[in-house]
Amino acid sequence: MAILFSSATAYAQLNLPQPSPAATVEQTVGITTVKVVYHRPSVNGRTVWGQLVPYNEPWRAGANENTTVTFSSDVKVGGKPLKAGTYGLHMIPTQREWTIAFSNMSVAWGSFTYDPKEDAVRTTVTPRAESTSEERLSYGFDDVTDTKATLVLRWEKLAVPVPIEVDTPKVVMASVRAELRGNAGFRQDTLTQAARYWLRNGGNLDEALKFTDTALQRGGGFQSRMVRAQILEKKGNAREAEAERKKAQDIATENDLNQTAYGLLGDKKVDDAIKLFVTITQRFPDSWNAHDSLGEALALKGDKPGALAAYNKALTLTKDPAQRKRIEAAIAKLK
């Protein structure tokens, strides 16, 4: 009896290891996600550059179908603007500079049908030699900050860097505005958070002020008023800013004031921090922590006598053995 096979059975594919396995790498820059999907060919004893990958011809920057790069927000690549979206990545190598192309066509097989007319952006980069060899092609991210990263292709002994920049404050502000249309817009803490971000990252100060006004309407307290004072001060309204700070301090807890003072230290405003730490010791004279924090700030400024006096006062107030040991060590260090 003859055995018949359907065409579907004849062309069925088994799930076997691929010569160039699939890979994905992803990096967050600020709140922007950059994702690369690619396949990883191996060197396998071959001469890669100029032979396996010819010079002066478009290359898929990987194996099999298009290598793709997805940006969740607008970015710049090589200093050139590129909209959020998914792009086919192609490279045109030479012995010196390489052309990097982000194509609007992202579902092609390799670079066989690559058309430069479909490019969204082209930029030029200079590869660098590596001391170690990468057997399988890889992508990774170097020099990552809140606003930039370098996408790097590594294969054999070559690294190809592609600089990516993100206007993170702009991206964040657009995202936060959308979030504030929902439940976040009815909470004093998230409104205050938004106002603080605007203040620190060049946002519209009038908009930030409205956030604090709404936060106060929603029950905001010390933090909302302190951010509002900072915004008023930045707008040049020193008198109203001082009045707002007074309102804030009148309702502040010790922890509120302590966190604010340490924030000033973090911003390298040591004198302002010391002034506030002194206020805290006056309002909470029996708090060992208040005097301990003042001692830390005075030591940072280089005022050894003042720091020793504050630390010794803290030592008389605390009964915690671990804190006593730590404060005694701080005192010994100053002597």
C-alpha cells in the first residue's frame, strides 16, 4: 500500500538549534526603552570583515531576517532625530567609517531588498578595534545614563558604537501629564512629585506651581509647601517663597525637616543645611538624632569645635548602644 504525505507534512519544520540563534537585548534610558532583536552568527574560523561581510554593501547587522531596533520614545541617533517606533537596522561597512541606517522597513529578510529611500535616519560612525575576539555577534549598551547610551555591535575583534540620546525630561513630562489625567492627579504626593521634577529639570514653572496648588487642595502638607517655596524662589518671588517656607516649617515633623536638610547637603548647600539643622535642634531639643545630624553637617563644613559639641550633646541623649558606639567613633575621628 502506498503511503501518502500531505504537502503540509512534507514541509513541516522541526524545532532544532539554529546556526545563528535569536537574541534580544533591552535597555532603559531614563524611562525610554531601547530594544534590539537580532540573530547571532559565529565567526567559525572565517574572515569576517571584507569577506563574509563585504565592504561597501548593505549588511543586515546580524543574520536571517532584519535586525530591528525599537524605541519607545523619540530619540536622536548620531545626533539626528528619530521618532519612536521599530526600525530595520542595516550597516554599510568600509575599512574606516560605517554608515548606520534605520529603515522604515523592519520585516524584510536580511538586506537583500534594502532600499535607502526607506531610511528614516542615516548616520556615520567609526568602529574601533577590540583586544579580545567575540565569537558570536552581540549587541550591548555602554555608557548608560538617564539621557544617553551607546548601542554597540561586537563581533570578531571589532566594535561598532551607535550613540543614542534621549530628551528624558521632555519624555518624562509628557508621560507624567498623561498619568495626572488619571488617579495620580487626585493625590497630593504624586502632584508634589511632578512639581519637584519640573523644578529640577527645567519644566514650566507656572505649570509646576499649579501642581503644588492642587496638591495643597488635595491635602498636601510640608513637602508640597516646600516645593512651592522653591518654585516661587526660582520665579524671583523671594518674599512669598519665605512666607511659604514659614508655613511649611510650622507644620513640619522632625523627620520632614531632617529629610529637607539632608537634601540641601546633597545639593551641596551646606550652610543652608546647617541653618536648618540648628532649627531642628531648637524645635526638638531632646532628640539625639537632631544633634547628631547637626554634628555631621558641621563636620562636613570643617567646623570641628561645633561638630564635637553637637556630637557630645547627641551622646548624652541617646541610650542606644549601637548609636553611642557610632557617635563615639565620629568624635574620635574629629579629635
